[in-house]
Amino acid sequence: MALKLYLPLPWSIMHTESAHDESEHAVFDQDFWDRRYAEQHRIWSGNPNPQLVAETRELPPGHALDVGCGEGADALWLAGRDWRVTAVDISPVALARAREQAEVAEVAQAIEWLAEDLLSWVPEPRGYDLVSVQFMQLPQAARTPLFQRLAASVAPGGMLLIVGHHPSDMHTTAHRPPIAELFYTPEEVAGLLDESWTITVCEARPRPTTDPGGNPVTIHDSVLVALRSG
Ligand SMILES: C[S@@+](CC[C@H](N)C(=O)[O-])C[C@H]1O[C@@H](n2cnc3c(N)ncnc32)[C@H](O)[C@@H]1O
């Protein structure tokens, strides 16, 4: 499925300082992401996402699903802590980079890299002890069914961790695409879960960063942590 969105302004990908000059009508498909990744040697920091580290560092290792794994920093971090990881992304360019880093870090055997479109790929139901979603910024019509499929893929006793850019970021100087429908609150995600879940975190968590002008700015991550009853 190709996602078509109107982009009235250039959109630099989150976490990077570089400018991009996207066409007016962007299609968020494999080609879009491959071109994004091919523009630079590396576009993410190489560090694991802070909310992943904060929420999972005390968990016993198991089988994790890293959703939209990008260049693989989260998958590498988990593998380094004895997790077995299935890492999925639509971009073979990003996955090739991630695979290379896993070889360097000597954790390659613990990670399965899958080039799949998450809008159609169905993860194994009840298949994962941890499902981690970090910054999948999709329109609601796409993210709701995706998050529902991902919730269904959490094993009994497992954890669903969904982290995204909070809508309040649009009112800061942080670099964000000017497309309101890509942003979501943790309450919206919590509303997708039934009574078989215990929600342990549902908050807009502040995080200091710098804006494109180099000025300090506080952004907020929507953080949802839910445990599936055994
Ligand atoms: C904002 S990046 C986040 C990357 C990584 N999770 C991180 O936090 O560094 C979003 C990632 O999702 C991937 N992605 C976007 N749409 C996708 C889709 N439909 N199926 C699979 N991956 C997708 C992109 O290729 C990209 O690597």
C-alpha cells in the first residue's frame, strides 16, 4: 500500500539536521524511504531510542519485534542484551546498513532483518515478548490497523511499547513535518487496547533537543507501555 500525502513544505526527516527538498506530493513507500536513506551515509544517531532503553532495560530477554527499525540501533542494543530480534523495515537500503552494523557489533546471529511493508505485513499473533514501535508517524487510517496488528502480535505476559512524536511538538521550533495527522497522543493508542491489557505508562514525556537553528527546545514523546495479561 502506498501512502500519499500532501507535503506543502520541505520535510527533513526527524532526528537529522539536513534539509530535504521533497516534491509536493510525497509517497511514503519503499522508494521514498530508500531515497531518504541513500541521501546520507547515516541519518540516525546510532544510539538506541531513549524511551526503549528506559522502558525495557529491566526486562528479561526474549523475542523482540522492532517495528520500522531503520538503521538498526534499537535492534543492536536489544541483541547486545541477549534478546532475539526480528527487525522490520520497508527500506532495503536501511536494512543493509543495519546488517553491516550488526556484523561489526558481533550480534548478527541474534537478529533477523525483514524487508516488509508494515501496512500489509502481518506479524505472528502472540509471537513476541516485546513489540517496540519507535516513531512510526503514519496517518490515522494507516496507524490504527497497524497498531492493532502489532498489539495482537504481543505474547501473553509481553510488552507493547509505542513511542511517537506528540502533537504538541508542532507548536515548537523542533523540526517536524507540517502534517498534523502524522502525530498522535498516547491516549489515542491506549484507546485501541481492550481489558486484556494493563497500561503502565501513558504519558507525553518531555525530552530536550535542539531545533534546526541550534537552539534548545523541549519536545514530547508520546509513550505508551502496555502489558498483555498472561
Ligand atoms: C522515523 S523512522 C524511525 C526509525 C527507527 N525506528 C528510529 O527510531 O531510529 C521510520 C522508519 O519506518 C520505516 N517505515 C516507514 N513506513 C514503513 C512501512 N510501511 N513498512 C515498513 N517500514 C516502514 C522507514 O523506512 C524508517 O526506517
